Amino acid sequence: DDGNAPINKRDVVAGYGDLVRSRIDLGWSASLMSFMFRALPGGPAAVVQQMRREIEHVFTKFLTRVTRRPCSPASADRLPVLIASPDLPVFKREKRPLHDIAVNNGLHAHGILLLPPVSRLRVPAGEHFRENQSAYADPRSMLDRIDVRAIDSNPEVVTDYALKALKSGRVDLDDLILLPRSVSEL
């Protein structure tokens, strides 16, 4: 093997499913996050970049709710992890608001949020985001809302769902959002 073989996106998604499962087995909690945006200007690439920046901003705000000093090397193994990807709507039997489909041509993002077993956060992630929605999706932000639901079973299937646009080739590996970056980047 010369190292130039194409990357199999299905294997990448399966690998992230394994990562989520292994963290859960170590006592971490997992949640599916859905990021719904207001109308964003520009073409698809510009919209994806704006979404990325907003998701990174949300994660940065959230970090200090989980650990007191997220930039400290001592906190490195206690930081939440977010694996997110832009997503496009697919047909579903249940009706969805037209707004969700029409804004940004339906482009939104899904992610898997992993929280360490020891954290400053005193409520489940879903409850935290529901109670603090206005802190993350205020009228000045690009976000319309964030929906967070605990993953109670089948984390590999939920991860596959969250990253389905990557798996199907509708978005590229470069569009994948992995947070946190290295501690030096924080």
C-alpha cells in the first residue's frame, strides 16, 4: 500500500461510531445535537463556513460549563468532544416545518456531543441547552435553535445518522467539525 488509497467515508463514519461507543463504555454521556440556522448569505460553501464558525462558537461557550480551565493541559482528558457535520434534509414520513426545509435550502448540522463522567455541568446536556437556549441562539446569532437529545441506545446507529451526509458523499471530509482542537489551539 502506497498510502494514497482513497478514504472510505463509510469506514470513517463507522470509526466515529466506535469512538462514541468506547467513550460511553468509559462512563461518558452522549447526545445528538441538531443545529438549525437562520438564513445565511452566500453560496453553499460560504453557508457551511458560517455554520462551522457558529458551531465552534457554541462549543467554546459550552466548554467552560463543563470544565473550569479548558485550556489547561490538566483538563485535556476532561473536555467534551463534538463530532459534527453539515446535513441536508432527507424524506421523512412525519411533517416538518416548511421553515426548516426552505431556509438555507434545508442545510443544517448534526453532531454527537460526548461529555466526560466528571464535569461541572450539573444537568444533562439536553436540559442545559433547553434552559440556556437564548445564550447560544440569541437574536444576533446565526443559530435559530439547538436541539439536544440524549443517546440512550444504539450510539453507532445515531452516529451514522448524524454523519449521513458525509457517508453518502453529500459533504466532504473537510466539512467535518471535530472539537476540541488541540489544547494549544484553544
